[in-house]
Amino acid sequence: MTQQAAVRGRQWPKGTSGNPLGGSVVSKRIIELFESMRADFNDLTAIETELLLQAARLMWRAERVKDGDTAVRLTNSASRLLTNLRNGRRQREPATPTLQDYVRSRREAAKAKAELA
């Protein structure tokens, strides 16, 4: 039996981790990218969080790929996700005043009318 044949299969003894440090460098970098982009957004819904995480994954892959065309495609995909996320948040913001704003404006109008009388 050759040495290569002995290595085939499980390389680590049963019960021993192949990653002694435990964490993943990949996930740390993706989380780092996610957190840096998350600072641009205030309150994210669950779907918006997943979109932002997907953009971070795409950007991480773009950093690692050796082919320039693939890197550009991945970066463009991440950019489109971020643009859609920003545009969706703008549409979600209320264009009409809130109830508190309405009540406040009515009180101010009543005070101004009382001062004139």
C-alpha cells in the first residue's frame, strides 16, 4: 500500500476538527463587508438584510476571483442589489405626514389662531 492510498478518505482522526481555529476566514470577511454596508441603512427588514448579505457575498467572491470578467459581473450584480435596496427603501418612506405630524400642525394652527383673537 502506498502512502497516498493511506491518506485517501478521512484526513483527520475521528472526532478531530480539520479547522483547529474553529471560525471561517470566509464568513469573517463577508460579515465585515456586510457590517460596513449596513451602516448606510437604518432599520432593515428581514428581506432587506438578506439582500444586503447577498451583496456582501457577491463582493467577497469578486475579491477572490482571478478572472477580471467574472469579477466585473459579480461586482455589477452586487451593485444592482444595493441600488434596488436603496430605491425600494425610498419608495417605502411615507410621502404623507404621520398622524403625529398632523396633530402637531393642528395644535400650532389653533395656537396661532388663539393668539390673533
